[in-house]
Amino acid sequence: MITHFLGMEVARQLNALGADVLAVVTEIRLRTDKPMILSLKQMNSGGSRRNTMTSDYRPSVNDITETIERVSRHSYYAFESELAQGYITLPGGHRVGVAGQAVVEGGIVKAWRHIGSLTIRVAHSVRGCANEVLPIIYADKCFHNTMIISPPGFGKTTLLRDIVRQISDGGLTVGLVDERSEVAGCYQGIPQNDVGIRTDVLDACPKAEGMVMLLRAMAPNVVAVDELGGEKDASAVEQVLNAGVKLLCTAHGYGLEDVRGNPALARLMERGAFERFIVPGTACGVRNSGFDVGDSECGKKRWRVVDGC
Amino acid sequence: MLMRLAGAAAVVCGAAALGFYYAAQEAQRALDLLEFKKALMVLSSEIEYMRTPLPVAAVNIGKRAERWVGPMFTRFGELLALSEGETAYQVWMKVITEVKDGTHLAQEDWKVVEGFGKTLGYLDRQMQQNAIRYAVDYIDEKAAGLQQQADKNRKMYRSLGIIGGLLLAVVLW
């Protein structure tokens, strides 16, 4: 349970809310001296909105510091590089984002002097959420190079995880580069989330290096990677495709146009690197109503698959 | 007469054993300290090269270290992994109270061991390494002094034990 990784007072306050609330928490926001705010998955009436809940509890500086010590598993030194990027991943793939006063050296954030807010995003594996899209991207033992595009919090990582699990169990060897430990949620190198029986995970490994390493070392049928974006990533993707290995990846955006706006990814698209794009279906109203991204039950979100050819 | 002789021999032997025991005690304290230093050196490389999280590093050290240090680190790692809401320092102090009696360390040594616990859990790599170095420096200095002193005192305690035993036997005769 996630409260195991939090400071004593924060855990106590959360536990006081009761098990049924904790079971549907998707996000916990802690800010020094400000009320704790929770996002909850709405379970009843098939509603399509996320609930938020503002608690009376205001974490003190000490509560935040204690929570930092515990989320870093008493090993701040071990998570320096992750923290410098603004987050720590917990066993189970939950991600804790931090914000505060940065210590900058040579233009790069090296550490945090004071951490004032924490956002804890609770990972949810949704088995079977890829059922609808799977026949379109993986048919007749042939996997099509696929990119999942969606805004943050919509469930692309969840979908990626389920696709990886299903194609891996279905017979393809998958090499997964899990730079932020979100997909497989590795703890001490062992995936905590089910990512299939034929999946090799490069945990906490930079994407570009990881993709090339997998090619050389693990002979995968499919390389899976979360959140492509940079120039380096794109050239690694080219190497993967040149080697005849299939690719499954995700990118931030609301649709194809957003991805075309990223020069590195646009180049790949021009090259015809992707055969399938999975984008949020219009039915769930992403375009129409801004950030109201619908129910968190991934299966109900009705993804749309666009043919890239 | 025979009984007297046997009694006198027992007194001499007992006193001599006491002398040997004291001579050994001083060296034990140095050995206890040096074992802790060994654990700290392993911790230092676990941090520097592997970035091993503290609970795992502690259990790893516990497997390799001897004397009081092995069980202490194993216990520390296990409690830390299971702890609910406690800080590393709180767990460290809890473990110290458990193992304290079985060691030869002096009060001033415990101050350093406890002080080291205060640095655990929230420091970045460089600061954690500095904290380790501080503790290791203390141990090096202390252990060297103890060793020297022990060498000097060993002979004294032993002869004191034997001579004291003989004296007591003569007086009691």
C-alpha cells in the first residue's frame, strides 16, 4: 500500500480517510501548510469525471521532509539523479513528483534545497484495457509499429503496459526501456507490474541508449518505450527500425498534429516509421471539453486507432 | 597439605585468568570498532558505485560483517524495510539499544555510532560520504591508540594477574 512509503503523519491522515477512499485515490497532492488534496476515481454511475477531495490536514515542513526520506527509502543519495529531474518512482510504479527551491550548478538542477510540494500519482494496472486496440495493431503474428498519443493522465502508460503484457504473453519477445520505472515499476530489478512472460526490462535506463542496448544484447521482436520526444530518441528509433525490429512507443499530445509539431518525431512520421497511431477517441470528448478526460477505466475510453500508412 | 596446595594453585590460576581477561578486553574494543569501520567502508562503496538503497545495503553488509556489526546491520535493514513512518535515525537508535549490551564499545564510541545514525536517510551522496569519512577517521584514530595501549597493558595485566595470584596464595597460606 502506498501509505507505507509516506511519513508517519501523512500516512495516518490518509488511513483515517478509510480503505474505500484509499482504493480509488489516483493522486495525492501535499503542499507545505496547504490542505492535502486528493483526486479520486469515481466508481459509481459510470461517471466520466474525476473527483477531487480537499482534506483539513495541512502537512508541516517536517511531514514533507519525513515523507521525502521515506519515498527515497531512506536513501536520498540513491535517487539524486531522479530527484534532479523532479521525481522518484516507488515500488509498484507510483510516481512522486517534487517541487521546491532548486540547487543549480552549471545551468543544471543538481538537487533541492527545500522541497515544498509533492504530487503522488498512484499507478493503476488495468488488465485488459488494450483488448479493443490489440487486434488492430497485432494481427496474424505481425506487430505494426505503433505510437500511442495522449495528454498526461489519460492512460497512455497504462495502455502501453497492457499492450506489452498481452503481446509478450502472446509470443513476442519485448524489450522494454523503462526510463522512469513507471511501466514495469521495477523494484531491485524485478518488475512489480505484470508486463508479460517474454519481456526484458531496462529499468531507469535512458531511452536512447536503452533502445540500442536492447538491439545489441537482447534480440527483441518489439522494442517498447514510454514518452518519446528528443532528437536522440528519434535516431535510436531509426536504428531500431533499420534492424527490422518493431516499435511500440508513446508521446504527449492530443492528436497527430501535436506530434507533427515535434521536429524529431515529425521526421520519423515522414519516414513512415509508424504504421498505427492510437489517439484518444473523439467520443470521450478530449477535443471538445479540454481537460475533462473522462473516466479512468481505461477500457471505456474508446481509443481510436489511425492507420499511419 | 595437598588441599592447601590445590587451593593455592586455584587462586593463582584464577587471578592469572583475570589478568589475561582484562588484557584481552582492551583489544576487543579495538576489534569491535574496526569491524564497524569495515561495514562503513562497504556502505561507502555501495553508495558510491551501486547507489544501493539503505535497507538493502544494510542487509548486504549484515551478511558479510562479523561480531556485533553483522547482526546490527541485518536488523537495521530489516526494520527499515518494514518500518511504518519512522525515520532511519529512529530505527537506528532502536537497533542500538538491542545490540548495545553484547559489545565492548565505550560510551564515547557509542556517541559516534549514534551520531552516524543521525546522518542516515536524507543526505545526498557527497554529504553521506563525508559523514562516513568522519566516523571512519574517529575509528582509525581510536583504534590505533587502543592497540598501542593494549600492547603496553597486556604484559602488565598478565603479570599483575600472576603475581597478584601468587601473593594472595602466600597471604592465605
